[in-house]
Amino acid sequence: MYELSDQFEIDRKTVSRTLRRHNTPMRRTGLRPDQVDEATQLYEDGWSTAQIAERMNTNHRTVQRRLSEHGVTMRGTHEPSRS
């Protein structure tokens, strides 16, 4: 959805609504368990959630949510990353 949004210069929600309206199957771009482990290590090494998301081809909110679900304490938005 993000790629289509960028390509057609429209909001991601518009892409989502259009795909749903046409009954297009959508996949989630979540993280596999092994990716969550890797993301945890990268985050603890100082990577930002945006950097991790780019590496794993997903959204930074997905990374934040999965890290939080796995007990990782998130840094504040104004805390510098350690990288």
C-alpha cells in the first residue's frame, strides 16, 4: 500500500479503501518471529524503529508495536539513538 501510495501520490488510506472495495486480497507486512528477534537486537544496539523498518521492508509503527509486545522498553521520541 505504501508503494502504491507513493507511486500514485495518494494517501495510503485511499489505496486501502480502493483495494477493499474491489475485494483485492491484502497481505500484512508484519514481522516473523526471527525478524522480531533481529529487530530487538538492532533496537538495543541503537537503531531507530524507522531504520529497522526500512531494513525489514515494513512500517516503523509495525516495528514499534511488535517490540512493545515483546517487552522492549521504547526510547522516547526525543532520546537520541545510539547509532
